Amino acid sequence: MLLAVDIGNTHMVIGVFTGPKLRCHWRIKTDKGSTVDELAVIFHGLFVMEGLRFNDISDTIISSVVPTMQATWTTFATRYLETVPLMVGSDKVQTDMPVLIDNPAEIGADRLVNAVAAYARFKGALIVVDFGTAITWDCVSATGEYLGGAIAPGLSIAMEALGSRTAKLPQVDISTPPDAPIGTNTVAAIKSGILFGYGGMVDGLIRRLREQMAPDLPQTVATGGMATLIAPYTNSIDHLDPMLTLTGLQLLHERNT
């Protein structure tokens, strides 16, 4: 079985694959101070709940935007899983996707994995929107080249800043939607600003990216922890795939082994 791990700034998304099939997956908080043994305790419990053992894992692949955790995860995979992990972004992992940005080394591993996974699925021009700690827009040409994209603060960052940098505005749970764009109280107004506002931003940026990518007509794919929350407030998302990054990791492992 394959253990695929995407380490983000806020959460880690982990999946276990049997061949191309995703058997189970988890989303847990990213703790940059976690030790190797603490990871072992966490994953022992998760595995037990799914009837898995460490020695069921034959391979590991990892993408990470948190450099301080890469050594910890490498040691965990080696010591407890007895695997030598593939690390996306290293010379050992070939993506088969040309990266046409000024400095290809700058691209986040998760963004490249998403682009590879989406192109493998749709075989055409794409804009991949990942709703994580940051919101990223990644553009792929019709011939499978990574063109670049855009980055903006994510919903959680915006809400934390709003609550901490203002004297009277509260922290708000946006999992329940506002009744209408015009909020008639403070909580409803914040929900409207975040959900309708970010939906409008996503649509506006996708429109501009599509203009630049013409004559290609890119489809849009949304993924990430906040994707299902914000997608209903947009008009430009064609496909929703919360497991896109894990699928991409499985695909890269298959191509490189």
C-alpha cells in the first residue's frame, strides 16, 4: 500500500492507496513541533481505526510546503514504516510537466501536484484553484505546461485578521451561510463579506486568467479544505475535487516507480 502525505501550513492531508484506489484518508492539524515519535503515536491510532498496520505500507510519497517537517517525516517513514519516501520537489521525482515560470524552484510542491493531477484527468487547459491557508490559482496550458498563477490570503487568514485587528468585530463561524448579500447584523455582514466577497474575487481572477490564456478555454477545478464551502458562492468553478492533491501524489508515485 502507498501512504501519500500532503503537508500544508494549517493541515496535513494523508491518504492510503491500494493501487490507484484511495482506501482511506485523514486531515489533521499541522504541528511544526511534532517529533518523529509523536507522529508514530498519531498514525498508530489512525491506522488501528482502519484496520491497518505500519508494515502494510510498502511505499511513501510526500509533498510539503513546510520545510521544517520534511526531515521529521522522512525519519518517521524510514524508522516506523521502513520505507524510503519520495519527496516531491527533489530530483528523484519527475513530474513530466514543463514549468514555465521565472524560477521553477519556487513553485510549491502542492501546486505542482495539483496541476499534474488535474491535467492527467482532463487533458486540456486548466485553472486549478486550491482553497487552503492561501488560495492559489494555477494555470496549465492545453499541451500540459505549467504557466504560473496567482496567490491570495485564504479565508482563515482573512477572518483571523479581521477578528484580531478590530476592536468590535467578532470571530464568526462561516460554516452556516448568510441569508443574503446584505447583512442586517454584524455576524451576517461578516459572513456576506467573506463568502460572497471571496466568491466574487475568485470569479474575477478566473475571468482575467482566462483572458490571458486565450485562445485556450481552460476548465476550472477547485480543491482544498475550504473548496466545498466557497464553491457555491462562485459561478466559474466547473469541477470540485477535494482529493485532487492525494490523487496527484499517487499518480506521481506510479510514474516514478
